[in-house]
Amino acid sequence: MDITQVTNFFFWCSVINGCVLLLWAVMMMFAPDLVYRTQYQWFPLTKEVFAETMYRFLGYYKILFFVFNLVPWLALKLVG
């Protein structure tokens, strides 16, 4: 594996995970009741606890996205 392949790998990981993050955030902004009703079948939580949990997970996912996808891709672009 050369640096170009690794760079392309991290680029596509960043694109895919960025789309997941964006979709999740948009769904939580514009259709929180739909998300709550869908998830309530598996996790019977109150709306307040559910909203707090989703906000916390969005934050964790964003941090992981930056640390494990975006930063390695940017570093490889700078080195390559």
C-alpha cells in the first residue's frame, strides 16, 4: 500500500462518515419527533433523556470523525 491509497481510503472514510453525521444532525434538527418515535420501540426513554442522549452521541461521533477520519486525511495530504 502506498501513501496515495491510504490517502484515498481516509478521504472516502471522511466522506461517508461526514454524510452520516450530517444526516443524523439534520434528522435531529428537523424531525426529532420522528426519530424519537422510531427509536422508542427499542429504547423506551423520555423525550428529554432521549434528546440529551442523542446530542451527546452526536458530539462523540463528531469528535471521533475528526480524530480518526478527517485529521489523518489532512495529515496525509500535507505529507503527500
